Amino acid sequence: MSAIVDNDAALAKQVAKYYSDPLGFVMFAYPWTTDNSLQVVKLPDKYKERFKSEYGPDLWACEFLDEIGRQVKENGFNGIDPVKALQFATSSGHGIGKSAITAWLVDWIMSTRPFAKGVVTANTYDQLSTKTWAEIAKWTKRCITGYWFDVTNSKGHMKMVHKEHPESWRVDAQSCREGNSEAFAGQHAANSTSFYIYDEASGIEDGIWQVSEGGLTDGEPMWFVFGNPTKNSGKFFECFNRSKHRWTTYQVDSRDVQITNKTKIQQWVDDEGEDSDFVRVRVRGVFPRSGSNQFISNELTRESMHRQVSPGLEDPVVIGVDVARFGDDQTVIATRIGRCCNVYPLKKYRGLPTDQVAARVSEWCAELLKLHNLTVDAIFVDGGGVGGGVVDYLRALGYKIFDVQFGAKASDSTRYANKRAELWGNLREWMETGALPDDRDLEAQLTSIEYGYTLKEQVQLERKEIMKSRGLASPDEAEAIALTLAQPVAPKNLLARVQKPQNNTRDWNPLAREGEPGYFSR
């Protein structure tokens, strides 16, 4: 008996080292080198040396688990003071191994956090019992700490409990019927981890999500949701849109995972089309189309994000600033150099007052000049509402600022109902030849906004408030880029390389190219 106690103590001490290293736990706790049934996925090269193993999780899972560990370290839970909840949402195509990673998370949390309490659910009872919980039972049986726990898989009694503390150290499988929401309420672990895991989260009722929020108020709470992105509405959809600032999100393409059937997937793509809703949901792990009223197409967006364009030496450097108005919105600074908007990443901020927004813009202009020898030729700011303060501060700092009012009359008022619609129209035309950053958030914003027509046949975009009511995020990144196209900006050194003629000045055109009327060389 003493030897068993000693072994348990040694194992507990060893396992404790993986408190903030879930990937390390997964590689330590399961017999990757001796169990042939686990040797399905080749461990990515950058992890082979770290773990001295040929087999293990796929790349996306390794990166996912490492990010969890990073956030655990950042939170620094001391066992007393509650910390920010870890909230991870993963949208994917079929066959990426979601059930396996669910099991790994359960075993890691239960093994490294005494008196943890959790709930696991899925969109249907069959999915929960035959897939999700069955996978948890299978992996726990293989886990080096598996003998610490009793795992029950009988109908209506699916649970995993610590043998010595069955009431206070446990995880239960619960039906996600909204009438069963009380099973998700009242879960607390003030000195440990309260956690929730959702499988096929797109099909879980909103009421269950709302009740689960109550279990994130103390200790070191965690919430992991996985699923195919089957619906353009609901709480799972909101994780990647309106509520994205509260979630760490992953979107996994089935084609990027080792264990999937690539031949079958390619048949789906060939039969249905790369941008069909079937392939988007079942393969790419992105949400279905917004509908027939979307203003910017998915195809145009992808082409622009994959386009290879190099900025020219005389291309103007233009900055667009979309200023946040509400708590969920973000301030975004976009930098465009001619046809390139992918040279420098979008700068995103939340909760900044107007003077600090202006300071960030000023700092970025100074950095472009000092580090990249680039002078900013124009700064366009969304001056409506609180944005007016940013305009005033930047002008006080000596910058030449263009105040853009989204509700103002469009320059081309025959086509567009207001300036905002015109900006998006300019952006859509620019995307035919311009290069955007390959960014999933930006892609969702560009392809989600819908439009209609006024009685005068002018294009009118849906308001941000309407987008939010559909569960979408405010399109702050897209509008920051659109602001850079508010009006034409002349190429650099234009007057230096084009000499104005002494006579016939009315024929001179500074924008004319060589060979065109109005062009004059030195």
C-alpha cells in the first residue's frame, strides 16, 4: 500500500509540472511510442525535437494546446483570486479530431487541477454519448492518470469522478436541451477550475450558453466550444463575429489535417464548388454565405487576399482610421500603399479615448518615417461621433487630416445614398486589382454586409446596428481600409517629375500617364 501511495505522490508531482503546459501533458500522459493505435498522425517537425517522438497531435492541435498554456501562464492563477476565463472557439470542417482534443482537455484539467468541476455537452444526446463521451472514456483509459478516476458511460449517468473525491472533483456529461439548463447552473470551483466543453456547438441552444456564463465567475474558469459552422446565427456564430473580442478563435480547414480523406474531400470540392456552402461548412470551416444581398462577393475577397502585388516607389502612403463608438467595437488603423494594403498589419485597439487614438496614429506615422523611410501622404478619419475628437487632436499635432462623415452626401450621389456606401463601392472596385491582408476577421466583415436600394435607385448599405442584430461584428477593419479610398491621393513627387508647361497650362493634366493627353516630361 505504501508503494502505491509513494507512486501516486511521485506521479502527482510529475503531472503538476504540466499545469500550464497542456501539450506537454498530452505527450507525457498517453503511450504514443508504444500503442500502435495512437500512431496515426506524424508529429509536426517543429515539435519532434521538443518531445523526442515521431507521433502525436496534428499541427493545429499542437498550436491550440500551446496557446492555452500561454494564456494559463499569463493569468497566473494563485488559487484564491479569480482570473479571466479562457474562452476558445474552434470552427472546422469534418474529421479534424475534435472529439480527441476534447478528451485531452478533460484529462489535462482533471489531472492537474484538484477539485476541478466540468460539464461536457453536444448538440444531440447521440452525439454526446456515442462520440464525445465515448472518446473521453477511451482516452482516459489510456491516460497515465486514468486509474485515479471512475468513468461511467451508462445512459443518463455519464460522468468522470475522482475515486477519493467523487462529489467535488468531477466532470459530467449533460444533455443540451434548453429545458436541462439548470444542469449547467451553479457550477463553481473557487480554488480550482470550473470548465465547460461544447461539441457541435452550432446546434446548442442559446439558453445553455447564457446559463454557462454563471460558472465563469470564480477560480480559473475555462470554456471550449467546437463545431462545424452550420448557421449564420446563434452564439457559436457570435464567437467569431460580434463576441470575437472575448474568444480565442480557430478555423481549421479539413484539408490541412493529416487524418482526413483528401480524395473524398476533393470530390466534394469538384462536385459542389470551392465556395459552395457545403464546402465552406464541411471542409473549410467557415460560415455559409450571407445571402444574395451581400455587397462584396466571397470570390472577389479571396482573390484580393491572395493577390501578389508590390508597392511602387512613388505610390502614395495613405492611412485610414475607423474610430470605435461602442464597447464591442474596435478602433482600427489601416495603411495602404498604392494597390497594397497587406504590407503592414492592421492596428486594432479597444477602449481608447480619442486623445490616445490620435497618439497611436501619430506614433505610427513617426515609425513609418523612422524605420521605413515612408512619409504619410494622407490621413482619412471617420469624423462622425467621437471620431471628431480624433480629428481635432491630430490637427492640433500638425497633421493634415481629412474628416470623413459616413452620413454625408456621396460624391457620386446618383449611385450611392451616402458617403459610407460610396466608400464601400470604392473598396469593392479597388479590390479588383488591390491586395488585402489574408485575415479571417476581415473576410467575414467584407462578405457579411448586405445592401439594398433607395427609391432613387441609390445603393444603401445596412446599418451597423442591423448587422449586430444579426450577430455580426461591427465591420471596423473593412471600414478602416475603405477610408483610405475616400478620395484620390496623388503619387509621391508628382510635381517634381512632371513639369508644368509655360503655355497652354489649361491642357496640363498632372494625373496623365506618358503618351496620354496632358502629359509633360521634364
